[in-house]
Amino acid sequence: MKSIVKKIIPFISSIIISLIFTITINADLNFVVDDANLLSSQEETKLRIDLENFKNEYNMDAVIVTSNNLNGKSQQDYADDYFDYNGYGVGKEKSGLFFEIEKGLRTYRYKNYNFIPKSSLMFNVFDKRVEKLYKEITKKEGKVDIIHAQSSLWGGISAAYIAKKYNIPLVITEHSSVERGVYVRKSYYKRIIDSYKTADKIITVGNGLKKEIEKLAGRNDIEVIGNLVDLSLFDIRNVKKENNDFTFFSVAFLEGEKGFDTLIKSFAKVYKNKNVKLVIGGDGSQKEWLKGIAKENGVEPQVLFTGALSREEVASWMNKCDVFVLPSRYETFGVVYIEALASGKPVIATFNGGAEDIINEEVGVLVEIDNVNKLAQAMEKVREN
């Protein structure tokens, strides 16, 4: 431990490091709690950079550095209070079994911290927690006839454990790619593949994903059932537009492989300084980068970033726009495509593994991934027709 401390903060000796493992599995956070004002702003900036390197090297979800002044609290309590105060929702939330009725469904949950994140050993812990849930459900509701897990990671893995131990039929509906999963590590593969082999039936949401899981699980009996669209929200409505500008609409988390950079470049290629608007809904770490691309390509005034949207707001934009476009580099399905079609809008997408099951020449256009010219031509073609 001393060598680690020496490595990341050689310039200060009165700091201690608390490696807190009580962060949600997808946390990507560093915290510097300098309550004794021991660091200058320059030192704090350097420490944050060192922490990021340290966190990546040791596969930590987060590293918290505090001074020795913890106001009489334990390091764990200090961390919990800090997370609660800053709104991260992972502080002193009660753990254990919970029951409530959600939208008419009797719902059981088990809440607790993940104490060994990014290690495949965490699945052994998850198994025991899900078993507690199973026993509580059978105690209160009676015999379980079938288990239906949504995706192997995370629920399907422990569902397979319960299915084998208690001899219960298991269905897994897979929504996510294992090969391209952001949080999937090679050490997880054994348990993921075991869940697929254990399942009595596997369903995928698209044919591209089906091929991947067939290869991974060595099965040829996988069926495809697409996702659903909420027709109470997404339907054809006469919505008055604010102006006469032709509007392209796109929405997704501004993360990963959604292809917004290609979209902005394609839009600029054919619509720069024209009465055409591109509306991008959603929020994420790529937002400022994408704004920079719009500025570099001279279409900053024509590209609107709405920020995060509610489902109702997405439905409103679907009705106000003229065309929906999302040139993702990969999709297992693409719910937004069917939401746009349900709203009566033509759709422009890419050959990304999911859109091919949804889009044909009667309702839209498919183009090659990351082909700025082809996407620009498709946007022009759909507008003119």
C-alpha cells in the first residue's frame, strides 16, 4: 500500500488513500476531497490525472482521496456522505430485500453494493443475492414455473445458477452484444456462455445479434423477436411546426458508436447555409466534441442540441421533424427506428446489424457505416422525395 501511495502522490505525505468498492458497476468517477485545504489547485489537478491512471491500472471503479481530517467519521461513512451530498445516489441507500407494486406488477428487489467490481468473482456474490430473492418469492408467491431473464449480463448469469440448482426452465432474451459490450471483460465470458448453454430457449432482438450469440453459444435454435413500440406515445399526429425549416431529427445517448460525428459532417456537406435544421436529442460525454464538429463545419447555427429528453419529448420531436436519421455504427435492434416509423416518418440508417431488420426501401434508406458522402446523398434524396 505504501508503494502505491508513494506512486500517485509523491508530493504530499499527510494524505491517505481509501479504495472504496461501494460504487455502482458503471461508475467512472474520481473524487478529491481536500477538506483540510492541503492541496493547491495545480496539485489537485495533477492528483486527478494521477488518480485516473491509477484507477485504470488497478481496475478500480473509483478512487477517493481524503485528508486525515474525517471529522470523526470512518472512511466508508465519509465516502457515503460525500456521494449522497453530491447526488450520485450510491451512498447510504438501504440494502436488502424490498417489495413494491410497480405498474400493477408485484416486484421484488435485492439492493446492495458491489464490493468486488470488474472481477468475475462478483457473480458468485450475485448468485447468492438472487437466491435470496428466489427464496423470498417462493415463500410469498409460491412455486416458480419459469424464469425469463433480460440479457445474460447481468441478470441471466445468476438466473442460470438458480435454474440449474432448482430445476426451473429458463428463457433468456438477449438485448446486448457480448463482443462489443463496454462493460464485458474476457473473464466474464465463461459465466455468460454458461448462461446461454443453460437456457432452454434464447431469444435475440435482431438477426445480427442472433448470429453473434449462435457462434458464442454453439446453438442453432435461437429465435428473433423484435422490441416493441409504445403506440400510446408514438403515433401519427398533426403537430404545428414552429417554422418552415425542413428538420432532420436524431436521438440517442451521446456516447459510443452512434455516428453523430458522421451525421453532422454529412449534414454540412449538403445543407450548410440552407433553411434546413438538424436536431440532436440526448446528452453524454461527446456533446462538446460534437458541438465543435458542427462549428468546424460551419453549421453551428443550424444544429440544435436539446440535451436529455423524456420519452414524451422524444415523441413530440418525432412528430415535429420531417425525417429521422441515426447512422449508428452498431445496433442490436434500434428502438428509435420503429418509434420514428410509428410516428409516420421516413428513416435513414446504416447497415449496422439492427436496422436491416426494420428499414426497407418503402420506409427509408440504408447506407454504409461512416460514409459521409453516401449519408449526405441519402439525406438529400429523402428531402427531395
